[in-house]
Amino acid sequence: MKRPAVDEFQIMASEDFAAAQLGYLHEKEVSDIATDVVIESETVPVDKAAPCEESVCAEQILTDEEHESAGQSSSVRCVREARLEEESQLNKSACTCCEKCSADKKTRVFMRLDDFCDDPDAIHYYTGLLNYKNCMLVLNTLCPEAYDLDLIYTHSQVVKIPVQDQFFLTMIKWRRSTPDFELSRLFGCSTGTVSNVFMTWIYFMAEMWSMQHTWPEEDLIEYFMPAAFKEKHSATRVIVDGTEFGIAKPNNARSQQASFSHYKNRCTLKGLLGPTPGGLLSFC
């Protein structure tokens, strides 16, 4: 039987169809493989809660630092609270101490002449007199006018200091040239009060003692004259000497010029003294 003739066009069409069919199958296989990969990737569970070792270490470091900072803040807080409590206790003790000091200051006994009644060395050191009895004897030469003094600076509260202590204060400054600040602490008063007392008593003693006859008789001078002095200067009746001690600078220019001492290089009070050979102050 004779094979029928195949048209050339039909052969080409069948070849194209076969190629197309192969391409379709190939694309389908590729798409199926991709789909399987996507499905597998979707079905594989991803453990998000399992971080890497580096992240675990970092988180642990941060946690340790947070604990450490929290511990430091708590310790700082404890220290602050302790300091505040200590300061409050100190303030309370300071308040009670101030109240106690103010109360003690009101009742405190300052330097008084009567305290040295049995201490002749202290009396001689502070005043130059022999003992308490001689000190009261000198004070009695100024009484009773000493109890009715008109103060130079009337605004100063000198009434708080007894009369014998005002005399004692004056003698100490006269003898030792003690600063006003030191005397104010010794007698429990201000420096202005010390200055007021001293100036008032200096003028008062000069006025009172100038009216008294202080020149002793010749036989008394010879009797109390030291033997060594009597051998060479038996006819001596008085030894004239001068002294000076510092004072505050006056406001008046003429007073500054009159009181300035080139020897002391400051303003001073000058005194001309005339003691006897036996040591009695017969002129001042």
C-alpha cells in the first residue's frame, strides 16, 4: 500500500507543535519546582526567639550594667540620706549648743578684781601694786566720787561693769598696755566700752590726784631709799622719767600731730612721771 504524501506544511506545523509542547512542559516543570521551593520555605519554621550568641552576650552585659547602675544609685541614695540625717543632727546639736552658750554667757563670771584677793602675784602683774589691799587703798583715794562718774561717751553701757572692775580695767591697760579687744573679752564688754571706761577714768584720776599732796617728806624719802642708792645719790628726791603707750589714731589733724611719736612711729599718750628713789610715784 502506498504511503500517502505528507505535505511539507504539515510537517513544519507538527514540529512547531512538538517544540511548543516541550517548551510548555519545561516551563511547567520550572514553575512547579519554584512553587515547591516557596512552599517549603513557607513551611520551614523560623525560630525568632533564638538569638545568636553575640546578641545574648550584649544583652547580658547591658543587664549587668543596669544592675550595677541601679546598685550605685541606691548606694548614693543611702549616702545622701545618711548625710542629711547627720546634718540635721548637727543642726539640732548646734541649736542646743547656741542656746546653752547664750545662756552661759549671761551667767558667766568674767575677770573681776575680787577674784584676786588672795593672789598678790597676779595683782602685781596686772596693776603694779603689791596686793589686793593696796589696790583697794588706791581706789579709796578716788571715792566716793568714783561712784558718780560722768562718762565721756554717755551712750556706752558701762553700768554693767562694777566700779572696782572699771578701776581694775584701767590699771591693767595703764600697766600692761593691753589692747582694747583683749580687755573686752576679759571683762565681757565691747571695745567701745573699754575705751570709754579708760578715757573716763584717766581724766578722773588726773583731776582727783592733782588735788592731793603726793610729795613725801624728806625723812620718809631717806628712810625708804635703797642702801646702794643712798651711798652715791643720797640727796636725790625724785627721778624724772617719761613714758608713752599707743592709742587709736585721732580724727582731728591737730590731735594726730600732737600725739604722734617718732620713736614709736604711731600715735601715743605721753606721761611725765616722778617716782622717789624708794619707788613711790610722787609726781605724774
